[in-house]
Amino acid sequence: MSYFYFEKLGIAMLLGLLIGLDRQLRHKPLGMKTSMVISVASCLITMVSIESVGRYSVPGHTNMDPMRLAAQIVSGVGFIGAGVILRRSNEIISGLTTAAMVWAASALGIAVGAGYYKEAFLTVLLIITAINIFPIVFKLLGPKRLRERNLSVQITVDEDSDMTAIIDNIANEKMRVKHIKIKDLSGSHKQIQMVVSASEQMRTTMVYTKIKGLEHVLTVEVETIST
């Protein structure tokens, strides 16, 4: 293997490292190792796809697409991305950003394998900026709702409860109820599953305490929903 190939694979690994580092710092499923493997493997497949045209095609007799193998990476890596998308019991889907980062890692590997170094480095900078910088700016300067976070709330209430009043009381605590699911439990108890939007300044423990203090509420489970 020539130095030229080693350089490409090394750059692909570096860019994959940057993508994976961002996800790992946020404790997401896609870590540095996975991201580097995706990026380096995509780079290798792209190089093989390009180099095989000159090595195996016969001018005038063989019609070969230099990016044919690389084109399959985009669809193939979708299986990995699908593995990090979670559908919770409350109908909330999470992991979409991480799945997009998986796809981005493969795209960076393809770009480096095809020799587009500057474009690949610029793409990494733009992706990291989009994930880390823009959300902060929009939360500071944008509408109030951008400074809210979603919480998954599961409540068990007794048989004498007025569920409409409970939901109204939650809304009166500066929280927006966005999604509700109600089901019966054994012993005449009922369970209310909902997605609530609350200010980022309101801690999860505060949300728990406010809901737990409502009349007829037996148990409360609160979970922050991440993307």
C-alpha cells in the first residue's frame, strides 16, 4: 500500500474520530470506535471502487462505474443507523441525530476516498457547528419554545381521580402536555403516559415533585427525552 492510500485512510479515521467524539461526549450510542470504523471502511470501499476501474477494465470493452461500490455504502449503512433509533413505549422516537451522524461518517469516508479532502474537513466543521453551536444560539435568541425540553412522564392514579383535573394542574405548573396515553391497570388504578415540555431551568426532580404532590397521584416516573 502506498503512502497515498495510507494518507486517505488516516484522514478518514481522523474525521470519523471527530464525529464519534461528539456523540461519545453526549453519551450517545455512536462512539468513537464505531464512527472511525464506518469512516475508514467507507473510505476503503471507495478507493477499491475507483482503483478497480483502471485495474480491471478493458478500454472499449468494459463499462465500469468508478463509484458503483461507494454508492452501495449509503444504503448499506442505513442498517447501522436504524439500530440506534429507538421507539419508546410512549410513542416517542429518539436517536435520529445519532443515526444521521452514522450516515455522515460514511459520507466523510466516501469523500476522502474520492480525494475530496477540503470538502470533507469543511463538512466536519459544519456538522459539529450544527450539532453544538447553532442550538445554543437559537435557544438564546430564538422563541421561548426552543428553550424547552421534552420529558416522558408516567403517572399511576387511583380510581377516584379526576384525570382531566390532574392534567390541567400539570399544565398550570408551567408545563405543556403534548401527548397523552391512558390505560387501565389492575385494582381499578389507571396509568397516564404523557410527553411534557418544560423549561430547561426546571429540573427533572422539580417536575417529579410537582406531579407527585398532586391529589390522587400514587406513583410518578419522569424521564428526559434526548435526540
